[in-house]
Amino acid sequence: MKEEAYLADIWKELGMVGPERSGLESTEIESWARQSGWTLSPWEFDAIRAMSAAYIAEVRKSADPHCDAPFGNPYDSYDRSKVASSLRSALKAFKR
């Protein structure tokens, strides 16, 4: 996975989204590649477009205040009793 991290750098350099908060258009990616001297393979090109489209989809979903966080429901991810115990211990350190 680390080998493909450069794609995220390219995506960020492209601005991650197109005009008016839409996904990156093919022409934008092609223009960037031509001007920067990159030759993107078809899978790299598709991956950058997919990252942009997925990002925009999450941005649009997040407009709903009841939308789940993209990293999942934290209540399902953690053992609440362990978190509560750790929190109590940390707060006791402030008690005088």
C-alpha cells in the first residue's frame, strides 16, 4: 500500500475536487499530467478519479447531521467500560 501513496499526493496536488465541489474531471487530470510531465497509467488515472468521487460522496453525505462518521461508529469500535475506566483514572489525577 505504501507504494501507491504517491497517488494521494497527486490527488492533493490536483486539488482533490473539481470546480463547484464536484469530482475531478478527466480533462483536469489529463491537463495536470501533461503540464507536470507525468504519464499516468490507466489504473492510476482511474484511482485518482475514484478517490475524488468517493471524497465528494462523503462530503455530500456529511451534510446530514445524522450521518455516521466515515471511520465508523465509535461506540461499536471501543469497549466502553475500558474507555470509562481509563477516563476515570485520568480525571482522578486532576483531583486535589
